[in-house]
Amino acid sequence: MEIKNIVCACALLISFTVHADNEWRSYAQENDSVKIDNIFANIDFANTQKFSEFMQEYDELARIKTLLSQPNLPINAEGLLGDWRCRSIQVDNSGIYSYRYFNCKISQTEQNQLLFEKLSGSQKKTGYLFQDSSTDWVFLGGASVNDEPQLHYSGISSESNREYDVIGKLVQKKDKLVIAFDADNSSYELYELIR
């Protein structure tokens, strides 16, 4: 019985070694790589420089700042797998738009890749997760609307169109996962994921 458990644990460990650290760079467009590397710095700049003047009245902005100031905690593939509830928060020059929780899922594909899917709501994101460090995972995916087919990142799927590409970074905070998407100095979107 004990040997069987060790064999199963080893098999699971081997199955999650497909994506080596920084493998995502071989798929990402060069300008996307730069955006991913700077994604949280861009959000911090936007929150402190761009948005602070006219959005101080937003409690949500203060909550985002507090959430992102928490340290990133280590998380492995096993900790990501399963069903999640995810909430979108979109921030731009016109304000902050927070949505209710939707159904999301992180699963292991037949090719031993981690796949994130937002399963409900009108705006959906689907993409692969690549481990970048013990605390950071990179999201390379695509966006679709309503009942349109799921789209993947154009650098991974030749059937996808660059204009629907979505890039991001996933981190573990104290009590939730956070995925930051397509951040620049004037806009960004966050998903908060809870069980």
C-alpha cells in the first residue's frame, strides 16, 4: 500500500514537469514578454500615479492596493487544480467595474498542461498556465464572448487570432489567487479566485 502511494505521488510529480521555468517565453510575442515581466509594476504605477487623483473615493481601489501588497506565496500545480469561483475587476480611466463571482476551472490536459477556463459569464478567458517561479505562473490565452468558441494564445495555437490574445500573471495571496491581465499604465483587469 505504501509503495503504491509513493508510485502514485511520483507519477503525479512527473506529470507536472512538462513546462520548465520560463518555457512560456518560447510562445510569447516579444512585447507580450515585456508586459508580463512588468505587469504588477504597471498596476502599481496606475494605482498610485494615474488613478489615485480621481478615484480615491473608490473603496475597491484601496482594497486592490491592499491585496496586491500582500506577499506572493508559493503554489504548485496541484494547488491550482480544481473548481474556482472567480470575480473580474476592471480598472481604467473611467472607473472601476467589479463583477459577481463566476465559475472557473483549472485542469490538467491530456498533454499534461494546466488549462484555466472561465466557464460562465459573457466575457470568457481561456489559457495555459506556465510556472515562472515558485510563486508566479504566466497565463497565455485568448478571449471570447458569449457562446463563441474558446480561443487560445496565437503563439500556441495557429488557429487563434492575435487580436484576441490575453496575457497575464497568476499569484497566490493569503486567501485567494489573483490573475492580473494585460496591464499597462492606464488600465488592467484582475481576476480574484476563491474556492
